[in-house]
Amino acid sequence: MNENPPRVGLVSLGCSKALVDSERIITQLRAEGYALSESYEGADLVIVNTCGFIDAAVEESLATIGEALEDNGRVIVTGCLGGKDDGRTVREAHPEVLAVTGPHAYREVMQAVHEHLPPQHDPFVDLVPPQGIKLTPRHYAYVKISEGCNHRCSFCIIPQLRGDLDSRPVGEVMSEAENLVNAGVRELLVVSQDTSAYGVDTRYKLDFWGGRPMKTRFRELVEAMGSLDAWVRLHYVYPYPHVDEILPLMAEGKVLPYLDVPFQHASPAVLKRMKRPAHAQNNLERIRAWRAICPELTLRSTFIVGFPGETDDDFEQLLAFLEEAEIDRAGCFTYSPVAGAPANDLPDPVPEEIKQERWNEFMELQARISRNKLARKVGRRMTVLVDEVDEDGAVTRSAADAPDVDGNVFVDGLTTVAPGDFVEVEITAAGDHDLWGRPA
């Protein structure tokens, strides 16, 4: 084996779906004998996986490309910003980049790497473990089940960047998940642009996993993942009626009682302008039905305030929905225009100061809801997953907490464990977003 292989640096920006793209690129690089560099200066070439969803993400991506060019000089750009307007935005800002590709363009990225930094030997399969190379901690991993989206929400350009829904074969997804669990992953986080639409584009095509037939469909996928020895957490689930079918699996403990549902708003008028495939009242009824089946269900969601035309009454409807639905975890964003999004042309923009006022009021209400719900957990015992350990104790997460976006359970004095361990704890205190506990 070459002791001085060509070295590639990679910067991954944006969402967890982009992170999965980066992991696939890194896996292929390692399979072909490339080494990875943790610095611009130590790399022979740098790949920047960009985000282009909102203006702030575009600015961050362009700035990162600029930093890589300044510190290294040899840069390949991929990802959502690279796919925007055929890469013109990137090339106009940084004409010296070596190549520009769009999202999930693994082959094109590797072709560009081969052109500008040829491999020095043939691939060795044993350089790469069966689960591939991951950028997350060893005990959890994201599993991307599809690309693209069939919806045409007026504020979103994801279909322009990533195309229509394109579901992976269920056998391929399950083999990846199984390899991850066999390698020690304790939590699988299922991601896509529209997780509950999985398989619609293939008409639920029949595939095989472990020698048995399976349909490429949401219900079958979730049930199969629930048979693996790991937590399974579902993100970006639209509240379609067939989602009801997986609540019994949650109640039975086969998958985590956790749903990340991007409601975005509650006012019918705003949802109509957003072109969202949902209705607030139906959502409330569905939430009640879900909790009747699985009382332990944790709901995470995201919302937008200040969308064009949003009135005071629209905003009050949103707050009322939030309080009645008792959303456990909620993120909120003030609306900002996205180049190429139809919402840019809507009338009656909301002034920035009103957007900020509404954001503040939303977050204050959500903090109160979260604080009250977490307070009910004091005195209870629960299983937590260890993320970090130091001399003072452990940082863990419960079934209600996704990494990076939700809260933590802090366990002082718990030092004889390692990341990836499951531990029983008793909850002793609660805050706005986090819990504290002791070993049970």
C-alpha cells in the first residue's frame, strides 16, 4: 500500500441529507485509496459540499469555498448550491474552482477528483468497512432512504435542487441499516425530504432483504428497521393518513415513539399560500389519534413566522395550535426569501421587526410548553443513550431527544460508561429543554 496517498479534505455544510452525501463520497475516496485531511493546508485537494436552501446558507457556502481557495487553492464544489442555476452562482463568485456538481452527484465528484488528483493505485476493498465511512459519532448514524420531493411548497426550492422523489430500494436501505447495527451503531436516524412518501414513486416495488420479499413502502421499512437491535428515529414525516399505521409499532417499543413532522404553520390561509399538503384541524385530530395509540409519543416540528401575508390573526392561530397540540420540540424560523422560490412574488411582506416580535413570542410559548412537559418526567425512570463522558459525568439522550436538535439528559457522576451505552436513570430535575438525572 502507498505510504503517501493523495489527501483530500472535505467540508460538509447543510442538513443531515447532505451529510449522508458526504459520507458516501468519503467512503468512495477511502475505497480508492485516498487519505483524508483534517485541514486545508494538509490536503492536496478540497471538496466543499454546499447548501443553497436559504440566502444565509448560500452566503455560508460561498464564504467556505473562498476560505478553502485561499488556504488550499484546489477546490471541487458539490451539493445544493452547486446544482443551483447550473453552478453559475458558484462560478461567478469563485471562477477558479476546479469543478462544480449538484447534490448527490457522487460519480461526478469522483470523476473530478480523478481528473485533478488521480489515484495512485487500484482500490482495495478491505480499506472500507461494510457500513462505509461515517461522519457522525460511532454510536449513531443517518440513513437516507430517498432523494428529492414531489411537493411544490412555495417557499422551498428543494425539488429544483434535488429533483422529484426518488426512493432507494428497500433491500438496499435495509442492508445498509443492518451493516451499521452490526458495526456497533445504536441509533438509526431515518432521513429524507419526505420520509412518509417513501416508495410512492416506485409504486411500492417489490425488493428483497435477507432472502425474503419486501415492498418498498414506508410501513414495511419501519417495521423491518424495528427488528434490528437499535433505536430507530423517524425524521421529516408528513402527516399522511398511512402514518397512523406505524403508531402501534411505537406503542409496542419496536421503534422510538418520536415523529419529526414539519407542520410549518397552522393558519389555513397561510398553509394555502405555502402550498402545504396539510390542514391544521386535520393535524390536530391526527395528533390526538396518535397519542391515543401511543401516549409516550414525542412530536418535533418546525414552523415559519412572518410568511408573506401572515396577519395577526394567522399568527394567533399558530400559537393556539402550538398550545393545543403540545408540540414537545419546536424550531421556528422567520421567513426569508429564497432565490427561485415562488413565495418571493407573494404580496404583503411582513416587516422584519414584526417577524422578530412573532418569533420571540413563539419561542417564549414553546419554552413554557416544553418546560411543563419535561417537569412531568421528574421522578420517572427511563433508558438513555450515552453521547459523551468526562470526569464529571455523562451527557445522554432519551427516546425523546434527537442529536443536535433536541435536549439532553445530564447525569452527574456517571463516569463508568462509554458513548453508545444504554443506561437506566431516574430523572431528578427539568429545565426548559433539558433533564437531569442519576443512575437508577
